Amino acid sequence: MTLRPAVKVARRIAEIGREAWDACADNPAYAGNPFIRFDFLDALEASNCAVERAGWGPQHLSVEDEAGRTAAVMPLYLKSHSQGEYIFDHAWADAYERAGGRYYPKLLSAAPFVPATGARLLARPDVDREAAWRILLGGGLSVCERYGASGLNLNFVTEDEWCWLGEQGLGRREGQQYHWENRGYRDFDDFLGALSSGRRKTIRRERRDAQAEAEIVRLTGADLTEDHWDAFFGFYMDTGSRKWGRPYLTRAFFSELGERMADRVLLILARRPDGRGGGRWIAGALNLIGGDCLYGRHWGCVEDVPFLHFELCYYQAIEWAIEQGLPRVEAGAQGQHKIARGYLPKPVYSAHWIADPALRAPVMRYLDQERAAVDQEMEWLEEAFSPFRERP
């Protein structure tokens, strides 16, 4: 399949369209990742979350084949800040601007506000992958030059992309998250059986105490209503205002998500029972369902119930994944406390091209040192704190 060398730039993903975008995003190699699909990315734009005035100016790239059909795409944003990315480059920006440079705007290929690994160079299954990747990368660098951006950054890329981008001269960055892996467990008790006796007792006590205070409800598909989204948005806003001061997502986004992707949503809510089959919602955890993974995204509460966070975000997610036969749960960014709940450290990857050689050289040296340190820390964390009786 011959590809046209020219790259098109779309200021809205809707200009490319669902059918054309998802023809690339639905490649079986991407394991049904929900965050790279048209509906998720378009919902962020339609709800004014990932738009210019929020500091996320869409510059999505597309490549056509010889028949004029979209053959490859790349989500791309012109950023005026580094918020909502979870790969932190604030120190680079500060150093560069102290030296008289201008770090913003920069270009970012990512799923906005999502610290989850996913393909960024999306190609239809029937096209030459490397040829498509080369054209997309070249297009990204051209857009970078056009806007005078400080660089091109690709966050939470797949390992294959990370290795290939490194071969093209981009700086390779490695971070870590905590993921749970399903080792063929029959049920939650079977999972607990793989843990040390002390951890089994602790988790059972935490679950018992949380469930004694609240009724847990799982919702997906047609069971999701606007009332549920109203409740969850209240939790999201409360958590956001306490943690970082300016939540990224609007109320409209959750309605868009429920309308477009309800079957990809697992919303776990907790309520105080009223004795009449109802009650007041007090906490919730939002997950998105992929082909091989349950992705934990947001949590919030309006009451402080001991261990309810662990129950909704970690234990319910594990239990549901076992029931559905999913191989993995990714519980989002940060949090060494997840290790004690069965989530072990795993690498996550990003790649960075810095336009100014004066900044590029020290960043590349730093990345070499950081990768070695991250690998050592992950090995130490698993060796020192793993809750499993035997090393997985």
C-alpha cells in the first residue's frame, strides 16, 4: 500500500471524522485502547476540555494512501503549558526560560489528561507501519518548525514506538506506574491466596470495613444515567479542587462520554443506604474498559470513609477484571501505596525531540541517567515491598 508523503493538519478531530480515524485506531495491535478512539478525543474537544483556550490546540495529523483514504493518524496538540500531561517537564521549561529561551508553545502527542500507555502513531492494519510512522514523525517535526515550538513530545507511547523513536534520534524517557496483572485467578479470593498472610488479612479487613459503611454499585452501558454523572462530577470537582486547584474536565465531558462510550465505561459508586433501597451517593471511581485492560481514571468522595478509596479504586477493579477475564488493571499515575494492594511497578515511556541544541544536549544526558535510576528503583520496590508470597 503506497502512502502519499504529504501530511494533513486538522484543527479539530471532527475534520478527519470518526470512520477515517477509527480505521486507524481500531488496529488489533492496539488492543481496543479506548483513549485513542475518535469518540474519546472528540468528546474532549466538544466539551471544551482539549481546545485552544484551555491550552490544548489540536493539530491532528493524517496521512492518505494512493486512493485518498486516511491510512495513518496522530493525535497532536499545541500546548501553552504543561498541565494535564503526567510526564513532567516543568524543570526543563524553567531552566530554558531562565536562560532566555521560550519553552511554550510546545507540541504534544498524547491522549489529553490520561496517564495511560497507548499508541500515538496510528496506522491502518493494511499499511506499512514504519512508512506511516516516518511520515507522521516528519509531519510532527514540520508543525513544530512552523509554530516555532520548543519541541515535539510523545507521552505514554508503546514500547515499540519508544524504541523506534529513539532510533530516530528522539530522547527516550522512562517513568513508572503500578499495574495489577491477572495470573489466571479464578476469583478475588484466589488472588488473595497469592499474597502473604499479612497482606491477605489486611485487605480482607479493609474491604470489610469499607463495605460495612457503604453500598457498592457497579454501572456500565445503559445503566448509566445523568444522575450518576451529576454525582460523580461532584466527587471529581471536590478531589480536583483539593489536589491541584483547577480540574481539567467539564461536566459536559462526562455526558459526552456516557452518550458515546457507555459500554466502555465502568463507574463504581458508593452510597449510604437509606433502608428503602436507595441512599446518598458519597464516592465514586471512573474506569474505562479496553480490550486487555481496565483503566482506572478518576476518584472522588464527599465523605471520608476509611478504606473506601482502596475498595472502589483497587479491589473492585481487580474483582471486576477477574470476572471479565481481563489481563491487567492500570490504576493511573503515582502511588507507592498501590504495591501493598497487588499493583507492582511497571515502566511507562515517552519520547522527546528538543529543537534547540543548547537544551537538547543536557536533556538527553539527563534522560540517560534517569532511565537507569528508574530501572533500579522499580527493581528495588518490587523486591522490598511486593505483597506476593512468590515473586511473579
